[in-house]
Amino acid sequence: MAHEHDEHHDHQVHQGQQGPQSHGHSHRHDHHTDIDWAEMAPHLEAQAELFAPLYERALSWLGREVTEPGLIVDAGSGPGVVSCLFAETFPGARVMAVDGSAPLLERARERAGRLGYGDRFGTLAGELPGILDELDYPADLLWAGRSLHHLGDQRAALTAFAARLAPGGTVALMEGGLPARFLPRDIGIGRPGLQARLDALESEWFARMRSDLPGSVTETEHWPALLSSAGLTHHRTRSFLLDLPAPVSDRARAHVAATLDRMREGFGDALDADDRATLDRLLDPDDKAGVHHRPDVFVLAAHTVHTAVRPS
């Protein structure tokens, strides 16, 4: 399990329904809902880097909530882009990236070393939430960025997260938000509203992904109530925007193309013939109406963070 986190994902990672399109840790799109996280690594990194302004604003807000944490745990860290942002934002903290994918954690270690955080950056490989029992110290801040929804029993996982907090420590969940938007409603080809129809298919994919998880338990996604059920208090919620207006950078354009390509591969056969043809044109690098050339491509996304505190 990994995210950015995508992501995922995200994927993640999020996203009224938190599926591959809108993830800070993105998901691989296939009907079996299996995710090859190591294969996703380049996309997870690229997406998290593109979304860095959103994460930086979220971490700045957390910094006003959590002062001078000693240990920060990134649960479901993926390749460590956000883990390293935590190291940058909290220069006095040790950061522990935790993930089920050893190849992604190797990338996290390499990134931390390259950025100069290696002396206070660690990794822990294993499945959440049980692997958290191997932490040497309780966490002052435990971040789960669109990773919780990859765990079958989210309520039990939150209880395990809470148990790994120091008294007065904070859990911060990035879950929910809004699906990303890349294109106007009417793009001049095909039937208007293509992205809304893709959202509906992604929502169905996300529901299948959740139901296919081991030990999957259906929960009402009222995150403050679930945090309360884990014994945490002082709930706060805030959403953060990524707003990259047209004309976008080549990096943002590549993200849009990669995201739409995964959606076309993953559930394009559920689209009608007209929408499939439109999506194929959007992905054709030689088509001037495609996302590689269109002047109206943008990236607009909102991710929501929920925090709560373990009583002292």
C-alpha cells in the first residue's frame, strides 16, 4: 500500500470518491482493482511533486496545530515526496516513512538523502496498521495521506494509529475533497461533460477497490466521527486547493495526459463509443485538439485534511 499518496495512489490516495484520477496517491486503473505500487512509482512521484504547493499549504496549517514534533510518521508514504516535505517543514523532527512497498521506500530514502534529510529520516516496511507496532517511539504527528482508504477496516486502523500517538499527539488524515478538473465542460469535441462521466466510473471503481480489500468493512465516511471512535478529540477539518490555470506547464500537461491515459486503459470500455473516441483524440499526441496541445488544459483539485488529538 502506498500513496501519494497519488494517491495516490493518489493514489494518493483522493476526491469526493478518492480514486485514481484525483489522488495524491493515484491508483492503477484495472477492473481487478489490484495496484502495482512499484510500477506506479514514477507517476506517484510526479503527481506528488506537481501537487507540492497544495501539500505545502496543508503542512503549514499543520505546523500551527502541531508545534515542534519530535517524531512524524508518514503512514502509507509511497516514494516519500510528502515525507520529505515534512522534513523540510519541521526541521527539528525525525520523519519515519512507513509503507508496504520496499521499492517505494528505497526511493524515499534516496530522495531524503539527496535533499539533505538522511540523518533524521527513516523507513519502515510492512503492512499497515500492524507494522506501526515496530516504531521505537510514539509519534507526535501521524500523517495518512490518502492511504487509510486502502485498508479494509478503516475504523480499526484509526484505532491502531491513535494507539501509536504520544499523549497530545495528532493524527492527520487526507481523505475526501473534490475530483480534479483538467478541461472545460465543453471542449469543442464530443459530448460536453466528459470528466463528470469519468468521475462516475471512477467512483464505481473506488467502490470495487474498497470491497475487494481483505477484511473490507463498509463505513460512513464521516471522518471526525471515526476519529472520535478511536478516542481522539479536538477535531479540525480544512481543505486545500491546487489551482494551476491554463496555460499549464509541460509537467502539468504530462500529468493530465498520464491520468487520462490510465482512465482510458482502466475503464474506457465502460464509456460509450462517442466518449471513447473523444478520449482517444484527447490522448493523441498528434491531434491539436488533444491535451498535449490544447491551450485550455488546467489542473484544479481540492484535498481535505482532518485532524484529531490523543488526550494528554
